[in-house]
Amino acid sequence: MSDTHTPSKLTRVPGLDVLPQSLAESDGLEFGLAMSNSKCRLVVLVAPGSTRLASFEGSSTSYENGLTLLIGPTSSRNLAALRAHLPWLYPQTLGLRTSVGTGDRLGLATRGHVRALRAAGGNLAPILAQQSIREMERTGRDPQQVMEDAAWGVFAEGWRGGFGADADHLKTVDDIDLCVAAGYTFFTFDPGEHVDNSPANADLTALQAAVERLPWAQLEDSAEVMSERYLMRSFEFEDHEVSIDERVLYEAAAKYGRAVAHVAALYRHLAQAAERRDFEVEISVDETETPTTHAQHVYIASELQRLGVRWVSLAPRYIGRFEKGVDYIGDVDEFETDFAVHAAIARRFGPYKLSLHSGSDKFSIYPAAVRQTRGLVHLKTAGTSYLEALRTIAAFDPELFRRVYAFSRAHYETDRASYHVSASLGRAPSPEDVDDADLPALLDQFDAREILHVTFGSVLTEGSSDRERRFYDRVMGTLRTHSDVYAANLEAHLLRHMRPFTENTAAGSLPRRRV
Ligand code: ZN
């Protein structure tokens, strides 16, 4: 840990409710976050005669012994000024450390995320700013705001262990530019729209035709040369052999060839846009229809490598079902057997981490994931923190929660379209059948949970056209008023996610299973 001899002058200022963990000192200034009327304010105390307050905004008053006290908003300008003194408020690259991403749709969850991280112990690297462009559109937030909300949360909790910022599911170069400008360090490329799911059922002639149509110039390749690379050799990954014959190769190329070309283009754009700044890349094809076979994983990794792409983690589409906010659906042993080969391939071609997207609440597979990757794994969660927000609402404002639930039910059939979920309205309890005291338990019922999970965008933007966000203001107000309970709920829930990753990686010698 860094030098954290606690400054104390700020805590003695009368009438100022400073969060003790937020206290920091640098360059003769003291910094903290103070709560007033459920709002956070930045407070800075500076020695007599200093001109260092100039970069901050807020109102300054003189305090005892010639000190000046500034109280200002948690604004972009104040964060920029603060970062000049406290560089740990900038996100950074995390490399191959075992990592967990905690998306936050509301911008209030980082404090709970950090508490879970501290409770989990170990050397888990957090990605605390993380949101996809799709989710930003659905919540009316932009990359800058997502980043700043996380950074203020990091400041509030005094987390100096470093954190990443994931620009998640990027699909275009414009998405990249927005996120580079906002200072993101981790870029998740999603070429899912360029994945062709039809080859699995096609005959060889149709496959050959599909391969002919690939963008060969972009791939800097030809069908003949590609075939020579793959068909004259065998692929062994530790104890696993992956065989690639013509049909298997053509299926992989027809399915993922365009996606590979798209990722290479995004990567080159990013490398240029980032200039000399550090960045790391994840590639995700998790939101596609059919599982990524081992041969297809080999194809993706070796083609991207040939095109000069470097990445720190990859999210194939695994077998079984990774539905939003609920445990893995499928046979856990089969998952481990299949996943073991993906992990061996990742060690060979990287090593890089395997990434678990829609990774929240998949408690049954975490041990296998850590065991098989030997800790080279990234867990990505997001909506599950929104569900903990709703759990908090259900306890403090049952009437609001009941309305949100009824509203979510009404929007589920539309909103589910872009997510992997199987909840049915018929199996989810009707709001009128649930007593107030039992409302929080809806968060533990499979169907209600998925329904609430995928409808966040509709809930948070409902009524925003007439500038009266019907739910948003009340949801945020309740969470701010009960911020400690919300943080405690998040801590308990995220700790369940993080523990399997710290316990098993710290051990070093894991109980290995034969698969
Ligand atoms: Zn994903």
C-alpha cells in the first residue's frame, strides 16, 4: 500500500461530514469528499499563500491559521484538478492479472465494488469503469460520465490499488474515438455483427463459395495460402489435440473471417488514436448464436496474431447458456471439459485471459474457470449491480419498486430482444400477489430477476422526454439517501463473485481435475 498517513485537519472542520476513507494529502493540500444533503462535495484544504486552488472550482473560505477551505462540486473540472495531485484516480492497464469488471449502470456503485474488492483480498485487478455503448445509450450516459462516476467512487473509498476502464462492446471506429478521448484503457472489440452463423449447416460447396467471398485483401491472405497454413499440420495444446480438416477450416473461416478483418481494422485504428498512451484489448464474440469451437478459437487467435493484433483477453461464445443475471445453465462438467481446451489454446497463443461475459451470478462455474485458466481469467459483470440497487429500493421504497417491477414486466417482451434470457412473464410472480416484505425476494426468483435485469434502460429513461424521469430521480434519490445500505448490498453480492477468484488464484497449487 502507498503512504497513507491520514491527514486530519479536514476531519476537524466543524459541520463537515467527510468520508474518512476519502482523505488524501498531496503537495501540501488535503482532499476529501464530504456529504451534505445526500450529495457528495469535494473539499480541499490548502496552506496559506498557495496558488494551487486555482484549478479547482467551488467556493473558498478562510479557515483557521490562514488555511483556505474550498468546497466544490464533483465536476469534470474538479476531477481533472484532483487527478493532477492524485494520479491513482486515472485508470491504468492491468495486464494478465486475474481481473473482474464491475459495470455500473447508475454511476453510484463503485463504492460498494471497492468494498467487495477489499473484502475479497488477494491480488484481483478491478475494472471499475465499464459500460458498453449500447448500455450508455440505454441509460442516457456517455463514456466520459461513466469514467468520472467511477473515478469519484475510487476517490470516495480511497482505492489506490489501480483500476482499469473498459470501453465495452465497441463496434465501430467512432465508438473507439469517443472512448479514447475519455481516457479508457481497456477496449473490448465486438465484431459480432460480422460473424456468420450459417456455415454450421452448409454443405462443402456452399462453404467454399462463402470462403471465396471473404474480404481477402483486408485479410492479407488467400483461400489457398490459408489452407496451406492449417491443413498440412496438427494442432496440439498440452494434452489436447484439435484437428482441422478442410470442412472445419472453411466453417471457421466462413463464420469468423469477416469478424477477424473487422477486429484488425478496429485495432489499427485504436493503435493510431491512442498515440503513445497505454491500452489493452479484449476481443469478444460472446453475443453470437453458436458456440465457438476449439478449432474456431485456433482460427481466430492465429489469424489475429498474423494480422498483428495483440490482445489481453478473449471471450469466445462458450457452450451452455450464459443468461443475464442468473447462474450458468448447462452441465458444469461438460463446461469444464470444453473450457479446459480453450484455456490451453489461450496459453499457447498468448498467453491471454479467457473472459467470462455475462459473467455475473455464474457461481457454479467459477471454480472450473479459475482452475482451468490457472488464474488467467477476466470476469465481466454489470447488470447484477443494478439488481442490487433494486434490492435496496425494494427495502426502502416498496411502492416505487412495485411500480418498477410492473413496468419492467410490461416492457420485457420488447427489451429482451438483444439479450440472452429465457424468463417468462407467466412464471414471474404478479406484483399484486407479493406482500411488501417479500418484494426483495423477487430479486432471487429466476424469471423476475431476468425481467428486471434487461429492462433497466426503459426504467431509467421512462418519462425523460417530458423531462420528468418518472423513475430515475426517485431511484437515484433513494440510493443516495441509503448509500451505505446500497454499498453493503453490493459488497456482499460482489464478494460472492470475487472470492472464488482470489481464493483459488492465491493458493497456487489448485486441486487439478483430469478432464
Ligand atoms: Zn459481452
